[in-house]
Amino acid sequence: MKIFNGKVVCPRCDGNGLVYKSKITNLDLIIYICDECEACWKDEKIRLENFQDLTTFLESKGLTYKDAQIHDLGYEWKS
């Protein structure tokens, strides 16, 4: 996992996006999302091999992007 200025760099974007922690309130679920390409991860193991597109992930949980209540918890989740 690459870190830039204390923030996690998205392995899918390879430096173009940073990963922030978020909570999907209507699923009571914490996920990690790239601010550029919207790749997402279900845990802190942020690797190219295990990302999922955010829209695909939400649809697998029965939500649309429009209906998902996504709350940004910030970039400072990794020490």
C-alpha cells in the first residue's frame, strides 16, 4: 500500500486518487473509496487485486448510487 502525505494512494489509479474511509448509513457498513475512480474496498487491505467498482458493490447490496447514504469519514484513517 502506497502512502502519500499520510493518505492512502489508490492502486487502481496509481497516484491519481486517494482512498477515504466512508460509512454507508443505510447498510451500517464501513468501506474505503477512491476519490477519483470510485474503486472500493470492504476492509483496509487496499490492493489492486481486491477492489470492486462502487456502483457494482452497491447494486450487490440492493442499493443504487443515488439511494446510498454515503458519509465521508476522511482520509486520515491510516497511521
